[in-house]
Amino acid sequence: MKKFLMLSLVILLFLLDIILKKAVVTFSSQIVSGNMSVHLPILPFVNFDLAYVENTGMAWGMFSSFQSVILLIRMVLIGIIGFGILKNKSIQSQIVPYALIFFGAVGNVIDTFVYGHVIDMLHFTFWGKSYGIFNIADAMIFLGALLIIFSRKRAYAIKE
């Protein structure tokens, strides 16, 4: 039951990513011009702003001149992870982190086919410093990778 609820949350995040990207694209001219803004001070040192960025690369726009190669790599990785989810017992035992990575990657690939680039819109600043603009799919991939890393570190520590 717990895995079902977690997987439902992953699917919900995936759908929220698609909906938020569509909304940001729809209102992109207002966001870019400053006529529409969302600014939320979360803590005294953390702020959130809604932005609109067309990202043709990977994280922080890296390798943007290789968009076709990046798309191909993403699609191959989606295939590998999807196959692993279906066939690999160790991946199945950690289905939630792999599902986060899978659906996050699918969300960014969908963007590339629908918009010609990935839509990024979430902008956080910490102590006045910006650490990039990203989307929910990116956050899902990052969280999934962190969960895998920490579960492996924990399993390694238990074996010692």
C-alpha cells in the first residue's frame, strides 16, 4: 500500500509538471515582461520566483548545442530504466526512486517534442544567490538520484 501511494504521488508530480509547464508557456509573455509575477518569500533567506526559461541543454543549459544528442541519450536512458523497472528485482525493490527518475526524464522529453526545448520555471534564491532555474521533472530526477545514493550508502554501511 505504501508503494502504491508513493507511486501515485510520483504520477501526480508528473502531471503537475506537465500542467505547470503548459501554464507557464501560456503566460510566458506576461512572465517575461514582468506583467505577471509570483514572488514568495519562504524564509528570511529563501525566496521563490516563477520564471520562464527555454532550456535546450541539460542542467543550467549545459551542452545546449547538442540538443539532438541529449534527446537521444534521454530516450535511451528512459528505455533502460523502464526495462529495469519491469525486469530487474533490485530496481523493483526501489521502485519509487527509479519511478521519479523515469517520469522526470519522460516529462523533459515530452517538452522537447511539444515545445522544441525543456521549459524551466522554478527559481529559488538562498541568501540572495540564485542557484538556477528548473522544473518539477528536474526535481524528480534529482530526488530519485539522491534516494538511490542514500539507500546504497545505507546498505553499504549496514554490511560493514
